[in-house]
Amino acid sequence: MIASKVVSNALLFDWGNTLMMDFGHEQGKMKDWPCVEACPFALETLQILAKRYPIYIATSAQDSNESEIREAFKRVGLDVFISGYFCYDNLGLSKGTKPFYQAIAKKLDCAPHTLTMIGDNYEKDIASALESGLNAIWLNHSGSRGVKHVDSISSLNELPELLQKWVS
């Protein structure tokens, strides 16, 4: 565990397979899918974390705009915990790049090192966030060997405890 992180300003979450299930066989906008599901422990985790942190979505989705993403979250009851959504439509930048995360920090009027990105894709979510100066936590569903100097969890329900250790 890497201690003494600063996570005072906000948490950024990936969308697909981090907070909501991404069914690979579905096409089009998630808000229109016949069935949508929150990921395991997403509701419980956001209930806990929203009491302490503003929570934002940082997604690579390019076929949905901000309001359509919000509609998908509303279908599973997670929208009430989300303070805002960052996507290609409202940033004009692709996720997985340094400018994407820098633009989010600028919009939130905070230093990158005070933001923490949580996601399941190491390259798009974690490596690029770290390169941009953010903190990052890898939601490593497979439990594969972690990457040195990167905190990882195998389930969202581990996140509140890890964040608490960072500030203790």
C-alpha cells in the first residue's frame, strides 16, 4: 500500500465495468440497452464515499453525451451520487491521454495530485492518470499480479478502506 496520498478534492470513476456492467454484445447508447446493471458493490461503495468526496465519471465513451450517460446511471440508481460527467462530448478529448485528465483538473479548479482515478483498464484509466499527476487505484477484477507502485483492489467494496488508509 502506498500511504499519504492526497484525495481531498474528488474521485473520478470509469464507467464501463467499474460502476456499470458493460455487456459486450450490446450496441449503441447504454441508456437505451434493454438491460443495464450496476457493478457489484457499486451502490454500497458510492453511498459511503459520497459522504466524503465529490464523485465524477471520467469515461472514454464517445457515442453518448453527458445527459445520455446520466440517464444510464439513473436507470440503476447511481446518478444521485455523481456530481458530474466527463466524456469526449463535453471535453473534446479522448480518455487515456494526459490532456483529458488535465482538462478535468482545470474544470474542477484543482491540482491533479488532489484527484484520484478509479478504473478497471490499466492503460486508459490508471497509467494515463498517473502520467497526468493524479492518484490512481486499479480495479483489478482478474486479481492478476499488480503493478509495482500502483494500489489495486479486486472489488469496489475494498475502496473505502483503502482511501481511509491513504489519509490516516
